[in-house]
Amino acid sequence: GDSVTQMEGPVTLSEEAFLTINCTYTATGYPSLFWYVQYPGEGLQLLLKATKADDKGSNKGFEATYRKETTSFHLEKGSVQVSDSAVYFCALSEPSGTYKYIFGTGTRLKVLA
Amino acid sequence: DVKVTQSSRYLVKRTGEKVFLECVQDMDHENMFWYRQDPGLGLRLIYFSYDVKMKEKGDIPEGYSVSREKKERFSLILESASTNQTSMYLCASSNLGERAKNIQYFGAGTRLSVL
């Protein structure tokens, strides 16, 4: 079945460091891909998305590119801030016939001042 | 803005109690979901609903049931709570269609402890 694999955390970085959180997927067809972020004590909120191959999603300085050839959707940010400390979830959704997401296990990011 | 409201942020219940978790969304979304979130396991789908009175089992439905009598409200029911149901429960809603892009909107979560 479909699955999403994320790098294990926690990831600890200094402020202004470069961030990469790896995400790969296994799916039939051509899924949509998402990154969600969960700040402490809150629910998940959409960070960015991509719906087809080579699409780049971006928001708040974060970027991820839908790579069909490597079945990946890695999250990157050039310069992290303390306020980026959160748990990040990669997810996929089949393009039709179902409304469900498959989530990765989440990666906790801690940014130190 | 889409708002998904879960009725309680924290709940403490005893083993064997019947527990109701309520979720309300204000955007007329067709689809609603219940997940549980556990460390190292990510989010796992319990049940979802794509219309009023319609429901489908997710990946871990055992020990749970749901009710959707109105479009905006989706309830998760633990018929007889057990300690292994101690978890964070998240509700979400979404709309299909090209413009909606199947984005799910989440509530703040209910942290349930079963003693």
C-alpha cells in the first residue's frame, strides 16, 4: 500500500542554519504531496503542497519540490529561526477516488538561538 | 478562515467509561476525519466521513465508533475506554474539487488520558 517515510528526528539546528527534512513516498498513480507543521500545543496546519511532478510548493521561506523520479518531497529552508521549532509532517493524498491522507511519522525540529 | 473546533483540549476518563469527542467545522466541508497521534507513529486514521450519515473505517477503527448526524459535526465515540486509548485525538475536515486541492484543516486536538 501507499506509504510515506520521513527522516527520524529530533533535528537540532542553530538559528540561521540550513534545514533539510527528507521525505520519500510509495504510491500508485500520481499523488498530491503536502507538508504540515504542528507548533507546540496546536493542531496541524498546512505549510505547503504540490500536486504534480516538478511542482515546487513554497511558504514562509520553506520549499519542497515534487520529484517523481526519486519519489521524494524534501522540505528545505535556507535560514531557520527559533520560531520554526515544531513538528513537521509529510503526507500524500491520492488524486481521486479517496479523500484520505497517508502521513509520515513526523520530524521534530528544535532551533537554538 | 476555516475553523475546526474540538470541544475539549484535555479530558481525563476512567477505564470502561463511554467517551464522546466532538468536532465542528464551519466551512460546509463534505469530508471529516478523526486521527490519533502517538509519538513515533505519526497520525493514524480512525474513521472518516464523506457525507452526512456516511462513515468509513480508517486504519485503526477497533474500539471506536463515529456519528455524523449533521454536516458540520463529527463525533468520535469510545464505547468503553481503555488505557491504550490514551492519546492525542485530532479532527480534520476537507472539501474535494480542483480548487480545494483536498487540503485538510485540523482542530487543535484533544488530549485524552484514560486512567
